[in-house]
Amino acid sequence: MRPLSDVLPKPALPVLDRPVVRWGLEQAAAAGVDRAVVNTWHLAGLMEAVAAGAAPAALGLAFSREPVLMGGAGALSLARDRGLLGDAGPVLVVNGDGLVELDLEPLVERHLASGDLVTLALLPHPDPLRWSRVLLDGTGRVEAIRAPGEPAPGEDPRLFPGVMLVAREALEALPSGPGETAGLLWAPALERGRMGGAVVDGRWREVGTPGDYRRAVLEALPPEGWIHPGSTVEGDAVVDRSMVGPGCRVEEGARLAGSIVAHGAVVGRETVVRDSILLGPVCVGPGEVLDGETRTAPLGEPLEAMARGGRATGSTP
């Protein structure tokens, strides 16, 4: 996600009036979770500040900062060792870097009835050439997880959108220390025939690259575009299919099309910005023409201060 992730962690990137992580937090709350643990490492203070501000009111938050990059399984074992994951029942794991809106009832039903160590939420696969393929047998047991590629004749591949239930037994078996989900969590469950999948209804949108991010924002835009009330669009400036976030300024004669302007960016007079992303207090123009570019600048003290205070460093509810 660089250079955007040099300014904000991927889950903190804004999509209109919500950061990406809001989708994961809402997904957890909708599934009946009343307390979530947000794992952080890169720009941890900013991530905690954004997550604290984005969490649904009824969802309590705790934070688990990684001292070193831990990997997916390592992050779970670290939160477990810190006593943040309770001592009974399965744990719902939701990736924080995608836009996910799923009906998880079939996932919960499958997990509670099956004895799975790990149960994956699955969707019909939109592009097997791009993302890994999960294969189920007739009972809902995961037979294999295959790399992206052309499906074999008769294959019915499923997509894993980053939501799963992990049984307490599997959580407790994780070794402490860094490690990846595929090797330390999924492989043992597959080997024992105790990894399941539940096909669910809903929507998932990957936010993995600047291009993915821009397309996700454009999909979320109303027809007239989106201008935050805390921004300034002057005179005859035109905002077409674009997002203008808080603290931004679009000066007279500027033209935006298919673009994101966020976190204090300034578009100068008579500037044309097409299919581009401006993140942070970066100034463009006057009279420049940007086409398919990404420009960033550090956010500076205001968000750093927010990250150090209030709910951002909050206690466990």
C-alpha cells in the first residue's frame, strides 16, 4: 500500500466518513461481539486513535501492540498470552484491511455444530486467478487451499474474505512467538480433518493496493461525489466522482475527477487531478495536471497528539 501506508496504516485509510477498519469492527458487533481486540504494529498510535474513534458505541476495545512483526498466528498468541482473549469459547477473527459485510449466522452454526478447530467464512469466488481457492467436500470440511490459478474441471472454488472462527482448543495450541496463520493454525486443523467452511451471503472488497483503495472509494461514492463539511471547495471548482475529506481545500478553477483528496491536502487554482490520490497535507498546483498519480505527506502533530490521548490508549472495558 506504499506510499499511502507511510502516512496511515492500511486499516486507517478513509472511505468517505469511515476508516477501513470500521467495517471489521461493525462486522464483529453485528455478530454479537461486545469486546474486540485490535492488533497494532505499524504506526500503532495512529491506528489505535483511528480505531477508537471508529468503533461502534456498544463495542468495547482493547489494543494489543506487537513489539516486533508477529504474523497472523503470532498476533493471536500474543493477545492470548496477554489475557485479552478471555478463557472460554471461540474467537472471531476479522481482517482489518478489507470492506466486509457478511451474514455470519451460517459460520457460527457450522462452527458450534461441527467440532471444527477453524471455520472459515467463504464466498463464491469472483476471480480464482487472483486469490487463493478454498475447496470444500460435501460435508463442509475444507479439503484443500490452493494457490491462485485456473480451477480444475468440476472444481467449485470459494474465496476466503478474511473472517473465521477459531476454537479455544486451537487457540491454546498456538505456540508463543511470531508465526503465520497458514502454517501454525490452518495446517494442523487441515491435517486432523477439523477445518471447515461455511458459505455466507454478503459483500467483500479488498483494499490491498492504492488502486484497490481508490476503486473502493469510487464504489462507495454517491453520484454527486462526497465533500466533507469540514473541507473547502472554492468558487467554480468542480468535484466529479471524487472524495474530498476533512481539512482539505480545493481552490478556484480546480477540477477533480475520479480522485481522493484526504487529510488536509490542497488542490491549487486551475489544477486538474484525475484518477489520483492525495493523502496528508500535500499541496498541488497551481495549474498542475495529475493523472493517475499518488502523492502523500506526513500527517504531523494533530493526529499524533490524538493517538497519545483519550480513548486511543484506552483501558480494557
